[in-house]
Amino acid sequence: MIKFLTAFPFLMLLSLSPQPDRPKKILFFGDSITEMGVSENGYIWRINKMLQKHGLDRKFELIGSGIGGNKIYDLLFRLEADVLDKKPDVVVIWIGVNDVWHKSSMGTGTDADKFEKMYRGLVQKLHKAGIKVYCCTPACIGEKTDNSNSQDGDLNEYSKMIRRVASENKAGLVDFRHDFMEYNLAHNPSNLSQGILTYDGVHLNDTGNDLVATKMREILGIR
């Protein structure tokens, strides 16, 4: 008892001493675009390099959780193990390309009404866990600027759904559908289907990764 009383003031002092702030944990949740983002020169890799360069890597912890081919229901299926168990402060959702693309290429996409319902459910589950959410619109399936990419109509519709869900649920929005179109209008005078921000019309090249990294940093406040 005497030993405990002797140690008690020290323990109280230790508990009241300033503790180092833990880094803000930001998790990027999506498909192959997110999966490739953690690879060398990917957009998540680029943000990490910037943090290291400016001595901010102790302030933020970036986690990539992307799997090629994923659609909205895949994210719901792996939400517990791949997101909630990691206890992130912020989750960035970037999904939708495969939900649209696979409808025509494989017949396994996601119908619009189901997509919106599941997307809303995902955002609400994350909010219920106390996580700040940012919603990204799908950027492109083809980079032509005259609305002649075959999935432009669906991409525009699914992007509207994501904007609506973000607004209704007070989530952040990263509108890559708008940003990529604006960039291509300014830098794609030959109306090419790829090679401006992507190498295949969907997946990011160096310029695309740089644009995405910059936009993510601005909106997430990573400085």
C-alpha cells in the first residue's frame, strides 16, 4: 500500500503530461484506381512523398484499400475488415467506374437504383462509426470531350447520384468527373480517347496521378 501511494503522484503526473498527437488516419477505399494509387508514382504514393518531404508524415497516415474490379457492393461486403477494423478518421470513397463499365463489357454492372441505395448505405454506415467521409465521382471511361464515349451518359448519371448522396448526408465531395472533363477540354484538342490523364481511358497516367494527388490534398487539407 505504501509503495502504491508513493508511486501514485508519479503516475498522475505521467497521465497529465502532454502526449504526442497521433496522426490523422485517412483511408482510400475503392477499385483498381485506388489499388494502383499506392504503387510508385500513384496518387497516394505522391501524397506520401510530399508529406515526407515537408516533415508531415507524422501528422497523417495514408492507407490504400483498393481492389481491382470492385463495385459498390464489394465495398459494402469488405467494409468491416478493410475499413472499420482499421479505425480511420477519414474515408475517401472512389467507386463507380466498374458499376458502369461492366454493365456493357461483362453484363455484371450495378443498376442505377441499386447503386444509389448501396452508396447511401455505405456513407451512412461510415458516419455512424464517427468517420468523416469524402465521396469521389467516377472520372472517365474514355477521355473524348464531345460526349461520344460510350458510357458518358451513365457516368454522368451515376456522378449525379454521388453528388446527391454526398449533399444529403453532409459528406465531402471530390468531383473528378467535372475535373477530368475540364482538364480534357483544355488539353485534349484532338479529342483523343486516352493518353491525356489516363493510359487506357480509365487508369491514371503520370499526369492523371498528379492531378488527383493535388485535388485530394486540397480538399482533404493535407498540407
